[in-house]
Amino acid sequence: MDGSDSVLGNRISFVFLLFIGSIPFSLINYLPAFKGNLPEPLHIVTSVIAVLLLLLVGLFMGYYNQRYFVRWYTAYWFLGALLLSLGYVMKSFILLIPTVLLYAAPFYGLRFFF
């Protein structure tokens, strides 16, 4: 096993961690987001923590000069935008609901500020 396998494994595990890391924040924020309710303080704090964790991961990756971070993180958000758009245009709730759960729900509490 050469070094390229290890790097590829790190890249894939990073993307996997992005998905897994969003689940607790999604579970807390999903129900009020789904119902369209205004976020309560718990949801606001949860969303702020999610943003801070993403910023800390970015700073950590930048500090250790992990150049693939920007590429994979961009791909993660591009995939989310693509799936949200496809689900909306096709009116496919089977595609839309899991995508919203993984991408939009963790940040629902930020609605309070906008």
C-alpha cells in the first residue's frame, strides 16, 4: 500500500465525516424547519455551533496545509445544491427530504438572523 491509497482514504473519510457530522445538528433542527416554525434558542445555538465547527475544521485543515479540503468541501456543497435543485424541479420528496436533512437543516437556526 503506497501513500496515495492513504491520501485517498483520508479524502473519502473527510467527506464521510461531513455527512455524519451534520446528522446531530439536522436531528435537532429538522422538525421546526419542516414545519416552518421560527427557530427557538436551542435551534439558533445548534446552528451557530455547526457553523463554528465547520470554520474550525477549515482552520485546522488550512493549518496543516490540506489542499484537498477546498476541493472536497466545494464538491460537498455543490452536490447538495444540485440535489436540492433536482428535488425541487422534479417535485421529488424522496430526493428532497434527505437532502434538506443533510444540507439545510443544520443551519435552520440562522434564519433568526436573516
